[in-house]
Amino acid sequence: MKREIRFGIRALRRRPLLALLAWSIPEALPTALSGLAIAKAMDDGFLAGRPWTGLAWLGAFLLAACLGAWGSRQVFRRLGDLVEPFRDDLLRRVVGGALAHAVAGRRDDGALARVTRQVEIVRDSFAGLIVVTRGFAVTVAGVVLGLLSIDPVIVVLILPPFALGFGAFVATLGLAAARERATVLAEERVGDTANAVLSATRDAVATGTEGHAAALAAEQVEDQAAAERALAWVAVLRTLCFAVGVWLPLVVLLLAAPWLVGRGLTAGAIMGGLTYILMGLNPALQTLVTGVGSSGLQFVVTLGRILDATAPPERPAPLGSGTPSGHDITLDGVTFAYGPHAEPVLDGLDLTVPEGDHLAIVGPSGIGKSTLAGLVCGLLRPGSGSIRVGGAPVTGLPPARLARLRVLIPQEAYVFSGTVWDNLVYLRPSAEESQVNRAVAEVGAENLVTRLGGYPAGLVPAELSAGERQLIALVRAYLSDAPVVILDEATCHLDPVAERRAEEAFAARGGTVVVIAHRVSSALRAKRVLVLDGTEAVAGDPVALRSVSPLYRELLGYWHAEPPVPVN
């Protein structure tokens, strides 16, 4: 329970909380003035034969009630400033936890229920707790101020038994939370057992084990009933705490009335003290006991289950650490699957890409080529095995360090609204115009830049074709300082001539180039080719590979069978 309470307290934002407390001051006026107004109306008004004075005090109390209603309205208007950011943070945690589990290859069947139901339960109960606890604190503060204005001795008589009842209620919260949690778990076990028994009804009847099946369900039902009875006893304890906190102060004040009158306290003052108990402490404690006993327990239990379920999954320990030395790429026994029950996309893959290599990766669609690119770039984590760049594990490198090592251009190139210049130098903001001119010329994007209106021109992504977006992204990658460039079908929307020019530019740029091949020409231009066929991976020279890989020969035949693309 402490964890959930700390989580809720940390979620309170300072500025909205201060605004809420500030508007609580006018809301507390009716409570603070109620007993005093009754005492003055009786002593200085009706009992003194001045009814208009008494009515004036009652009118002042009515005015304070109007101000309190206005304060309450402002409080509820600002409640959302506290509750909605808390809900958003919780949603981010739930969604982030589900994504983290997915990346780790673990199913998270309860994520949808947490997003659609449990987060809303916690949000509503969090708001209820804020309203209840703030209202209780404001009311008690108003009552204490009012009692002090009548006679401090009444505070001494009333507050100790009230504090005793309040403390006893707080002491029951841990027990209540434990029993509420036990009840929820018992309900879940009943559901699981009932589902198992009902799904096996035919087998139970066929084997004559109906009695055993019924006994299994009955045991869980009895456990749930016992948990419900234990929870009901907590409600009895809460009622006793309420009786101690409210009715005991009332009895103490009535029993002390003769003594108070003897020391000079008026009848109106005693009535004012009774008013503070009945109109202030009574509803405040009753609301707190009811609200915290229901919304509070619901908040603790539901939030606890969310926090347990969304704790980040344990990540595999980094296979090594340190600063990369060079940029050679090494994969050792890499296995990856999109889920714990899915077939591996890559299984035990061993691969070495030395510095300065130009590697083309080929294979049927869906065989794992883009997955391999994501693994090398550190966007995916292998289920087993290691991936190293420059001798350092990719999984152990911070994102900023990885970004300086490699650049990935996917098939659907990303272009943002802004100037042409901003799009081109995004990965190298300090680039000089001469460097940008050279990159544009090498990749073959001069005509495109001219058509767009030059570097200062505004760029609207929706107005570009897929091929034009790829050219922008290719220039951006060429300008990057990253020594490893991975082109994941990054030229598939270009014609063969433009594709050849771009790939040759990257090969001459220096560094390592890995191309997910879209056409046979990409494979034939590479120094080496990696063939993925779903069962094994074969790498070698583009020519020599024909004699050892039937799939490569088949792909070459398929590519050559395509009608030639006319070049203008």
C-alpha cells in the first residue's frame, strides 16, 4: 500500500495543487462560521431579545455558504488539472510496459484491460481521494478555528476523542487493503476454476468425476466467501471508528455542559460546539471513512496491479561494454522471433561484415532482411546471441553513440515539413554548403533540388513522390558522419539508373554499406552477398555464390526475367 500511496503523492503537480488549496479557503468559510454564527445568534440575538441580530448572524452564515459553494465550484474546475496529467502518465506507463514486454518477446494479455478499464478506475478513484482528503482537511481546519473563536476549552474536549476515532480508522487501512486484494484474487481464482471445470464438463461426465469437479469449484467458492466475510468485518471496524470519532466527542461535550456553564460558557456557545460536531466533524469523518474505504482501497488495489504488470521486463544484461573500436559488424548465434510462440525469423545467424565492406542482403519477401537491419541498428534486441559493432555490443551502447555509428534509410523514407536545407542536413546540422552540394551531386538529386526551388525553399512532404522522398533521405544519409550505412530497399522507388548512381556514391563514400537488395543489379554491384532462405544464411562473392546457393540462382533468374525498365 505504501508504494501506491507514494506513487499517487508524486503524481501531484505543485501548481495545480496550490491552486486547489487556495480555492479551498472560501470553501471552508461555512464550516468555520457555522458554530460561531449559531452561538452569536443565540446569545446576542434570540436569547437577548434581539431577533434581528440573531437573523443577521444567520444571514452571515447564509452568505458564507454561498461563498463556500462558489469555492467548491472552483475546486472542481481545477480538479482536472491534477487528475488528467496523472491519467496520462499512467497510460504512458501501461502502453510503454506493453511495448517493452513485446520487444522482450513476452505476451501481455492484460494490457488492453488496463488501458480501457483499470486506468479509468484508478483515475476516478484518485480524483475521489483528492476530493475526500482535501475536504476532510479543510473541514477539520475550519472546525478548529471556529471552536477556538468560541472557547479553546471546547477544542480540548472534542479533538482528542475525534483524533482517536480518526487514528483507529487509519490503522485499519492496511488490513482493509490486504483483505480487498485477497477478495479480488479469490474472485479471479473462482473464474479460472469455473472456466476449467466447465470446459471439461463432457470429460467429467464421461469419466464419472462430476463430484471431484464440483468439489474443485466449491473449494474456490468457499475461499471467495471467506474472503468476502473477512472484508465485511473491516466494514464493521470502520463503523466503530466512526462512532468513536463523532459520537464520543458529542457525548463528552454534553456531559461536560454543566461544568462549562459553571465556568461561564453560554448556552449559545455549547450549541455552537454541538453544531461544529454535527455539521462539521460528522460529515467530514463519514465522507472520509466511506470514500477512503471504497475509492481508496480500489485505488490501492487497482493501481498496485497496474504497477506490478507494467514493471519493465528484465532486460538481458549487456554482453559487454566499452567504446567501439572501428565499425566492423559481428553477429554470433543471433536468434530473433516476434513473440514467445512465433517461429524464429533468424535462427543462430553468424555473420561478419568487415570495415569498408559492401554487402547486399537478398531473399524472399518476409524472410527477415529488414529484421536483420533492425537488429544491426539496435532497434530490435535478439532473443539470443550477440551483435557487436567495433567490438562493442549494440545492446550496451547508448542511443546517441549508436546514432554516430550507423544510419538506416528504410523503404518509406521520412521527410518533414521545413526547408530543403533542413531536411538534407538533419543528421549533420554543421554541414557547409559545399559539402551539401557534393552530396546532392553524388547521389543524383540536383534536378530535384532545382525543381523544389533550392535549399531555402519550403518542402511539403505530401507533394513529393516516393522516389523523391528517397532521394532526400539518401542525401541526408550521405552527409551523415556515420561510418555504417544500411539501405533497407531505400532505392526501390528510383529507376535503375538513379539507383545505380546512389549505391555507387555510397560505395565510393567510404565506410561500410549494407543494402537490402530490391533488384539484381544491387546484388551484382556488391562485394559480397548474403542469401537468407529461412533455414540458413549463405554469404559469398556475387559470382561464386551462384554455384553454392540454389535460392540465389533462382532469384537471379527471377530478376533477369523481369522486363527491362526503359531509361530516358
